[in-house]
Amino acid sequence: MKKLGGVLLVLAFLFFGSFGYPKPWNDAMASMGKKVGFHLPYLPVIDYKLGLDLKGGAHLVYEADMSLVPDGDRANALAGVRDVVERRVNAFGVGEPIVQTINADGKYRILVDLPGITNVAKAVKDIGETPVLEFKTPDENPSIDPTAEQQKQITEAQKIERKNALAVLDRAVKGEDFSALAKEKSIDTSTSGTVTPVLDSSGNASVTTLGGGYLGFVGSDDPEYGGFVDEIIKNKLRTGVINGLYEGTSRMHIMKYFSRKDEVDANASHILITYKGATSSTSDRTKEEALKLITDLKAKATKTNFADLAKTNSDDPGSKDQGGDLGLVKPGTMVQPFNDALFAMKDGKFSDIVETEFGYHLIYRVSSVKVKMYELAHIEMPWTTASDVVKVNPWKNTELSGKDVKHASVAFDPNTGAPYIVLDFNAEGTDLFGKLTADNVGKVIGIFLDGNPVTTPTVREAIYGGQASITGSYTIEEAKVTAQRLNAGALPVPIKVVSQQTIGATLGAVSLTKSIDAGIAGLLLVGLFMLLYYRMPGFFAGLALLFYAGAVLTLFKLFGVTMTLSGIAGFVFSFGIAVDANVLVFERLKEELRSGRDVPSSVIEAFHRAWPSIRDGNLTTLIATAVLYSMSTGFIRGFALTLAIGVLVSMFSSMVVTRFFMVRIAKVKALRKPFLYLGLPRAVKK
């Protein structure tokens, strides 16, 4: 176990160090791959998330005009507007934006941090627009007609796509391996891999895994590739021919035709009797009972009564109501015993009792048809159509909007206590809503804020009283948030920017460089102090400090901690805390050695006796960071978070990593010299 602990610790060292800075590992793996042909997995390169002060960006302050909002509704109105602003900010795609509200001195403000934003003017405009609340109904016939600009975009894209497809076609016609071309160029991922031939039951090679563009045998009735067959028949193509470009509805295809065969498809019906333990069975009958029942049915079955017997007795829910009718069955589509029995029969005949994993079958082959099948492969190429460019809106606007809503609130069902939302309309809204609900009973009415659906309730009946209730499986918090969003669009709360601060990327880069330099300097100075003052224990404390730094930086990456100047300050500050536990242990170690104990027992006793002080000291720091994080915002929260992570990791590095080294070194006789552990002598008072 001790050896295992050492191995795990070494692996942890390597993991944290390499994950925090993966370049050396990845470079070594690349070099290994070139020399020996294989390498261990590369480590993912994950960038640290940088805050506004390090990445650059914009800090915006908006003020909400509450002059038309009643005093009692202003807090909820501000929360609703904040929700809208946050959704608008998220649409910019910036990393770790911050949106906060402040209510002080009668001013209702919203603070927005946008790290890495480049078009500040557009952000200011888009964020500051007054929220729009709309009532919409489903559009049963949405338009997909492209505009002139969209049609131009489609035409230009198709020119490029056709040119690229013709280049691939030219390569195929000139004799390049079709399978390799499909693997390289086809966008059909289900067939663009490598063909895997396997031996069938007769020892013949057959392709069961699609790849290399291989589609297998296709009939003219195939819903996806039947058009290929029509091309073959129409143009009387010979086998082995690579055809030109076939334009499908949304893709282009380069088609290769291999061979043709005649296939017999059978119209079949069956009766299935299941038993307990069979696949998908819900029956309680035994296997013996099932066999007896299917035997009796076989004795009774005729061409005229088979459908009635299936409706009365069959356990197949998919075909029972159709009298056991399975429709036209192609070879290979059913499980093997069923397939073998069906295609060994003649038309108009019944099978013997067939057992499959689902139970016992009695099969009736009604008739059959001969179908020509064509063996094909293709290379699928992109082809832009209107559906790729035109954004189809499944909703259409109504006359009702946010200006017709007075207020949204949360109420509770007196019988169940379940929360629901109450919408109050003004006089004009009452009339519009009454007509809208009367026309859409049993249908959905969507309520949208800034184009995003807030709720999509179904109308149960026409509502004429000017008040609507929206019920559903809401939690109290969900109901409050929904009401806030509705109020954000219903209440007239325009916002305007009152302050704008832009931080350039260059300034952020300088701050980041200086912060990194400060972190490295802090790490080296603390490690050097421990080494000089505590000698050998200080050396191992330095190793633990390196482990600590790597572990913390790795956790910052894994948990997506946003790094700010104050956060880095908390990280650097935690270096001192990281060795604080070591200081307590080492001072206690000196006392134990001076009392006459030997080195091994002194080490163990020092860690044991120092632990309560270390625990209590770190716990008080964690309490302080929890208070800072929960009751502050912005940069202060970043400082508290990084400091808390640092404290937790420091406890592990001090009490596990340092202790691991110290206990094992103390067992080496040559390294039990007291002067290696006593460090610098203390001044003695006279």
C-alpha cells in the first residue's frame, strides 16, 4: 500500500504538471510518434478563462427608467430587465460575461462586463433596447421562399459546391480508388468509412459494414436512394460505370454502379405466441404452454381464418390489429430463423412452427414479387438549398403585445398549493386576448420576449375577463422567473447607458504578464525561504508547493474559473497559506526533537499535534471566503473563489504530500541527523 501511495503521488505530480502546462508532454509525444510510429495520448490544450481586466473588453453601466412603474413593482421589474439583458449578452458569445443589478440612491442600474468584446458600439445598442413582449400562434404554412439576397447567396454557394464536386468526379473517372475518395470527400458519415467484408454462413464474402461509400443493393422504391436506380434505368447505365453528378433534394452524389440482381420480396403474415422470459414479452405463460397454443392454432389455421386467428391470439402488437399482416418483407430484414423459414416457403403456404428469441411464430406467405436490385456506392457532396439559408419561423405574430399587459404575478392554487402565473390585461388587451383565445381553443399561444419563448400554454377555453392563468408543473422559483420575464416586456422599462469603459486587449495582456511574473516570483521566494530556514523539511515543503501550484492551476482549468487580477492576487496570496501549515508542523518538529525524541517518531508526532491548529486556521479562512463570495460581486468574488480553492488544496499538499516525503525520508538512517531538521537556531533570551 505504501508503494502504491508513492506511485499515485508521482502520477498526480505528472498529471497536474502536464495538464496545467501540456506543451512539453504533447511535444514529446509528437517526437515519439515520428520515431517509433506510435505515441501515448495527447493532453487537451485548455485555455484559462480570462476576465475583463486581463482579456480586455467593455464595462457598461445602464440605468433603468422606473418613472412609469409603481414603487412596489420596481424590484421585480429590475430583475426582469436584468434577465433580458443577460440573455442578450449571452447571444454575443463572449466568455464569462457578468450582469449585476444595483439599487442605490433611487437609481436602478445594471452593470455589464463583456470580456473580449470587439464591437462595443453594437453591444451598447443591442443590450439597451427596450424588451419586446409578443403573443404568437403557430404558423401552419410557414414561408420558405428566399429573398433576392438569399437566392443570390444560394446561387453563389452552389457554384462553389458544383465546382468542388466536379473536381472529385474527375478524380474518380480518372481511376482513383472510389472507396478512398469516399472516405476522403463524402459527407455521408454512415458510409464514408472503410468497407469491412465478412464471411456469411456459406463461406462467401459479403459486406455487412457500410463504408467506402458503399450503399449495398437498392431498389427503385428506396425512399432515399431510389433516384439513383431511376438514373440507371433511364440512362441504361452499364455496371462498373461512375455516373455524373446526381442532384438530390439537398445533396449532390457521385454514383458508382456495381451490379444488378433479382430479389424476391414476400407478402407475409404471422401469429406470434410469447412466453415468460422471451425478448419483449409481457406474458406469464410458460414455454410449454406457448408451444401447445401455437400448435393448436397451426392445426386450425386456413387461408380464410388466419387473419381472425391473429387478431384474437397474436402477441405481436405491431401486426395483431392488422390480422398479422407484415406487408412486403425484404430478405434480411427479419431475424434469421424467421427469414429462413419465410423465404424457403412457396406462396400460399404455412410454415412449420418457428422459434425465435421473441417466441413461437406461425408464418403465412401470402404472395411474392420479383424486384430488381442495384448494387451502388456514392460520394455525397454538399448542395445548398433554400432550407439551408431561409430561417423558417413556425410562429406568426398577433395583434396582442406587451403594451396590452398590465402586470404578471405569481399565485397559488388554494387546493394543491401549486404555483401558477396570473396575467392581467388592460382594456384594449382584454378585448384582443378574448378574441385570440376564442379563435385558438385547444391550440397553443406562445408568449415571446425578445424573440425567445417564455411560455407556450395551451388554450382550454375563451377568456374574456381580462385576466388569464398560466398553469403547469412550475416550481416556485420557475414561476417567479417566468413572471419576471413577462413583466420585463409588459412594464415600460427603457434603459440607457450612463457609463462606458473600454479596456484594450494590450492593457489586459500587460496586466496578465505582470501577474504571471508576480506569481512565479511569489512561488520562488516562498520556496527559497522554506529551504533556507527549515533545511530538509523546507526542501520537501518546496516540492509540495510545486504540487500545490500545479494542482490549483489544473483545477482552475477543469472548473472554468475566470481569472481576474484580484483572482490572481488571491492565488499568489494563497502561496503563503500553502506553507503556513508546514511552518506549524516544522516548528512542532523542532520541539519534539529537542525533547529527545528520535526523528521518525518526531515527524509523526509533529503532524499529529499540528493538525488541530492547521484545521481551525484554514476553516476560519474558508468561512471568510464563503462570506466574501456570497455577499459580494465581481472581482471580490474572484478573489474569494481562488483563495478558497488554494486553501483546500494547500491542506492536502501540506498534510498529505509533505507528510509522505517526510515520513519516508525519516526512515533513512543517513538522513536522521537532527541538524537537517532543526533549521536555523532560535535566539535565546538571557
